[in-house]
Amino acid sequence: MFAKAFRVKSNTAVKGSDRRKLRTDVAAAFPAFGSEQLSELVPGKEELNAVKLYAHKGDAVTVYVNGSNPILFELRGTLYPTVYTLWSYPNLLPAFTTWPPVLEKLVGGADLMLPGLTVPPGGLPQVQQGDLCAITLVGNRAPVAVGVAIMSTAEMLASGLKGRGFTVLHTYLDHLCPEGQQLDIKKSSYKKLSKFLHHMVKEEIVQVKELSKGVESIVAVNWKHPSITSFVVPESSPAAQSVQEDTKEKPYRAPDIRSLYCIPANMTSLFQASGHKKGNTLSGNEVREIIIDYAKKNNLVDANNKNLVKLDPILCDCILEKDEQYTILMLPWDKLIERCLERLKPAYEVTFYGQEPIVKKGKICPIEITLAHRTYNKKVTLIQNLEVFGLDPYSVASILQQRCQASATITPVPGSKDAIQVQIQGNQINHLSRLLLEEYDIPRKYIHGLEKAPKAGKKK
């Protein structure tokens, strides 16, 4: 919405009657607001302006500005909070979290894709299609974007977190944000800058000289003055401390991963009798039970040898090659089931602690550890696909940097749009092995590249 420069049509002060109507509209749109919060957001006497503008795509938008900060914007009769408002009221909207590098794409006008979401220990917030949502970054509770859910939470999970998730309307750092922060001395007890400087000179806190005609400049500051040395940061309020507790990193728990099999189109005839269709996923045990039940119901078990199964036309089409259909008439149970499993498509189910299982098609991407050479033939260790297992690449990079005493950075994966990787100087696979296997309990079969660790006595 505000990814590119907009054109301002008018900027007018909001009168008393219009303020009361706006307060009523905000209360209707956001029932979570109390009367005191409404008065803070839409003040009765402080400066409040309505800025009518045309976005770069031609949409007519009204932005309500309190002081110098935009607090609300109205599009087609619907009110939306800005990120500034959400910083003051972070619980106003259900919040979804993404990775910091994604913010740059959102600021550029992109919508938020579901693969970019991180799934917290408590699961995704429950929303319906069309619900207004906040978007935050990993490790920071402050919202950075406002968007509308394209599908419900249930549909997001059913899709395997693929496709577009949110239409993004406004982001931190877009053209709606004012640059920097201004302190208005007119709202202080001094009212004028000259009066403020005169007081500071009188208190011997600063020295002021007229370096050029009509221009006074601060030439010295008494940093040892009691007014400066006695200044302390106020203690956090209980509410602020509660926010800090909420944003603390939860202990990592490795997800449960289960291999599944997906039914392709050419295998549906074998599974439709058991109530399954193309695209359904089954566990290995479920596939085995369905095949056994199919063979018994169709009297395919050989009467003379219970270990052999006769192949009817459906089994022939599903598990035999064309040149085998006239030469193989029966198969042992183990070979029959083995062939069936080989012809099904791979899938897997990931269950993070306290969350609903997520089923995805294809093979799970393991954590890939590789070594690369940089300038002057220096080695670096690269780690990809940490997000698949619920690991924050930024946290892993920070841990490795401390333990290895080496520089660690986050870099884009070459050839990929959104994927990122951890890069750390030197061959640090031994440290990675202890971290991933012993502390995070990631099964070894899901980690590729551990064999490249430096041998004892050799330089990294």
C-alpha cells in the first residue's frame, strides 16, 4: 500500500465532533480497546490531523496523524492500525512471526508467504480468512507490518504452510513512516529553545557562544554535572517486565518427524476401496494393512503357499513394469509390500512441541553442512535448512560465534529467493556436531556433512 511514494490531497485538523465519531469507529473495529486507551489513541485536545492521500496504485486512503506519528489509516471504510499504534498496544491483533531478512521484501511491497513463517511453541494464532493481523520478527515482539490473512489458520496448516499467507498493507520503514523522532520543545515547560539554553547555561550544564552573527552554538557540556550523572534509566513497569518475559527464548525441543507415503494418481485404484484417494498420506503400517486387507478380501492369497500373493489386474498395473506383467504372476508378501512402498510418493509429518502436526509432500530437507573456500583459501562452514527443524539461524550463529570464537554471519543461499544460511569461519563441524546431536537431539540421519569434521591433530 505504501511501498512507493504517495500523493497528498489534503491535510486538515480533526474537529471535536469528528474526533468523537472516530473514537466510536475505533471502538467498534477494535473491541479490545478500553475507554482510557481510546482517549490516548484519539485524544480530545492534542493535535490530530486527517491526511487524505492517493497511494501509488490509486487507492484513496485517509491517514490519521497524532502529533507527527500516523496512528490509523482508513481504506474503503475499514480502519487499520499503524505499526506505531501496535508498538503501544502489541496485543491488539493476532501476531505471526517471520525471519528478519523477510522484512526487506515486505517493505518493497511483497506479501508474506507461508514458508516464511516460524511456528512458535504454542502454535500459530487462530484466525479466519480476512482477519487483520500483525507481523513480527524472530526475537522481537514489536510488530513490523500490518496485513490481512488470506486463509484461516486451519487452511494454512492443511496446505503444509505453502503459498501466500497475508496481504501486507503497511510496514515499518515504508513511505507512511516519518523519518527519525522529533522532540517538540513547544510541548515542554520551556516553550522556546532560547529559554531552554539560557536555563542550561545558568545551571552551568552547557556553555554557549555566538560563533557567527545571530547564531548561538553549544561549545561545551559539563558531563560531570549532578543533573547528568544522577540520571538513571527508570525501572521497567510490571507490564514491561511481563512483555520481556514473553519474548524470552523458550528451550528448544526437537520436533517429532514421521515418514509418510502419498498416493499418486496411478495407485488410486489399489487404495480407493479402503476410502483413500489421490494425494492422501499414509504411514508405512497403514499401507501394509491396506495391502493385506485387499489381498485377503479379493482371495489373492495362494492356497498352497500362504506366503505368496496372486497378482490381479489392479496389482499388476500398480506395482509391475510393463515387461513384467506376463512373467510375474505371484509375489511373496514382503516383496509385494516393498514394491508398493517404492511406487508411492514420499511425504513426512513434522510435529513441534505443543502444536498440531504439519504434513508436507516430498522428502524432508536435512540440515546441510558444507565447507567452502573464501579469500586467501580460508575455509568457512555453511549450515542450511535449520528452519525446517524449528531452529533460529540467528540464535545458532550467535551460539557458534561464542563457542568457536570465530566470526559468524547470516547470508542468503545462492540461487534461492528467501532461504538463508549460517556462515562461520573455519571448519567448525565438531562444534556443530555436539550442538545438533547432543544438545538439540536432532537425529543423525537428518544431518548431512558431519563426516567433514577435521581430524584430531589437523588444522581447521
